[in-house]
Amino acid sequence: MIQRNGRTGEPIDLSIDCAGIRSPNPFWLASGPPANSSGQVMRAFDMGWGGAVWKTLGDPITNTASRYGAIPYQGRNVAGLNNIELITDRPLEVNLKEIAEVKKKYPNHAVVVSLMVETKDEWRDIIKRCEDTGCDGFELNFGCPHGMCERGMGSAVGQEPKVLEEIAGWVMEFASIPVLVKLTPNITDVLYPAMAAQRGGVDGVSLVNTFKSVIGIDHDTLSPIPSVGGEGTSGGYCGPAIKPIALHMVTRLGKAPEFHLPISGVGGVQSWEDALDFLLLGASSIQVCTAAMHYGFKIVDDMILGLEEWMREKGYSRIDEFVGKALPNYKEWGDLNLNFKIVAEIDPGTCIECQLCYAACEDGAHQCIELPKGTRVPRVIEEECVGCNLCQIVCPVEGCITMVERDTGLPRESWNERVAKGTAGAGSLH
């Protein structure tokens, strides 16, 4: 973790332009409870957030009590949050008035309005009324996986590329400011709705929205969690647990040569390192919701300071200098080097003799670790080690187990190259 007292050198420019929406830094509140009112958004801007996507506007609904359930991590932290909360339950006129107030007071911050309505006339009307507030852009909520999809909105649109393309076309007919489409992850291949959004003419996409989920059952009441009077339903799963899947989907779009829209990355961000992962894989802005709900708006301070220090250390002065820099290093499995070799090494001086590495390798991997007689310190059988990393992952002592490269003397060669040469073996038939 980069420390605050390490700040040196020239100022870093964190300003970004995502699909024509500019903000002083890439950190936006995602559409949800933290961006539900002018008081919240203005407080967030005062604390350093660069933008906010207002909680989805449409016909106000009635929300349930309760609304949230969580998967705990290490006894207290939220690994994943399940929510059954829907769009705004506040009158449209109140939201529009507050959006105008925020934009007037913070002209340089990004104020994006999330929208969800049904008919073409409703889209025309709400777009005109929102643009009158001075907002900077729209985000079309085609991702909500509960409550609204049963009414033909949210993910019901996001899962039907033709419908998505049609509605996106309506919006682009009416809108004079940038438009993002928020994509649902509840689909086999996120490229399909992304391409539909692109064909609809929008300016960019944001992804991912929440995952449809049931996180557990109350074993006393037998109700799904969260429970509404002893009953429950599927909700939207978010938080740190979804980050790996969100990164995969961002990468899917970043690597697709036919897709060329800007991306706003969403899903499980709670640190500057998380945000950097999204940026390096092609996102040009970062949206955060669950972490702001969990830790409060002040988390953005560490995100800004950490990103600044990493940029200074690596010699970057602007964010656009490294957006997507990791994409060339992402390969399909068949293009990876099969002649690359690493093996595990155990430092007996720091080993605490817990033997977790031995148990994991013996029962869960490749039986490459032994327990020599007369000692409780495991030993790697190097000639058998396949370099899977499992022992290093389970070891509770940082630095005790390292993965060390070994020179095989063989040239770089992938499975696809072996197939082309006819040396891949039986696996090439599958």
C-alpha cells in the first residue's frame, strides 16, 4: 500500500473524459443508495469524488423492508452484498430539482442521470426534463436483475439485444448529451448487448450491473435472505466478490476488435488497486457503490492518493496514458507459453510448520510436497512440482513460499502453435 507521506514530485492529473463526460478524477458514485439525494452527492463531491450517477429515475416505486443481505468475510467485512432495492422512490420533480442544484454548485463534477422508463414517449419526456437540469450525461439502466425486469425493464431489456438496440436508438434520437448503457452481467456473453448498444449509437457503456442471486436461507424461518415478512426473492449481488467476473467482462469488450466504445468500469471496487485493475483493462472511469455504503464516502481519499502515487512511481502524469495497458498481455488459453516453468520454494527459516501447504498439495493438487522424517518443515519435490501456486496461496506466512522460474531450455510455444505443427496430441481433437 502506498503511504501518504511518500508524496513527492510533480502534480498528477487525474482528470478523465469518459464518452464525453468529464470529471476531475475517475471515481464516480455508482447509481444506487449513495447517490440518492443532493445532500449525499454534494457531500461526496466535497470529500473528493469526481462524479456521481444519480439513483435511477423513472416512475417512483415502493421499496421493501428489509432490502439487504450480506455474505460476511473474516467475521465482519462484506464479501458480497445482495439487495432487492429498486429504483427511486422519490418524486421525479424532487430529483430533478436536486440534480439542478448539485450541477449549479459543482459545475466541474460529472453528474450522470440513470434512467429507466418504458415507452418511447416516456423516454422523450424524461430526457428533455433531465437535460433541463444541466446534467452531463445519461446512463440507461438495462441491468437491474430484480423487481424492474418483471415489469419489462432493467435486465429484461439488457438480455434482449434487439430491444436494447431499439430503445438506445430512441434515446439517441432525443438526447443531446452523452449516453451510456449499463449492461447486465446476467447473460452468456456480454459482447452481444454491448454490440447492440453500439449499433444503437450510444456514446459508451458501463458494466457490470448486479448479478441475480440468492445468497442464503434463514435456517430458523426458512426464508431467503433478505427476508420480507418471512418471504424472500432473488436480488442483485454486488461487492468485492463480483470484481473478478466484472474484470473478465470489461476485458471481453476491451479485447473485441469490433467494439470501440468507452467503458465505465463497475463491480467490487473498494481500493485504488481495484480501480487500477479496471483502468489497465480499458475502463476510463470507475464507479463505486457497495464500498461507499460499507465504509462511507471518505474511502475516495485513499483511492485518489494511492492512484496518484502509483502513477508517479511508474512515470505517468495522466490517466489516459495507461488505460488499457494490460490488454495486450491478456491472451486466450491456447496462446499461453506451455514451456514456461516455475516451481515452489519453501523458506525453512520462516516456516511455522503448520503443513497447510502439504495438505493442500497432497489432497487438492499434485502431490509435489513431502514431509521428511525428523522435521515438520515440508519439502518441495522439485522434479514433480507443476508450479500451480496453490501452496503459496494457502501459506499463512507472507514470503515463506515463493514461485521461482526455471529455464527449460525450450522456446516459447503455445498449444495453438502445437496444433498448427501437428504436435498437440489428442487434445487437439477437442
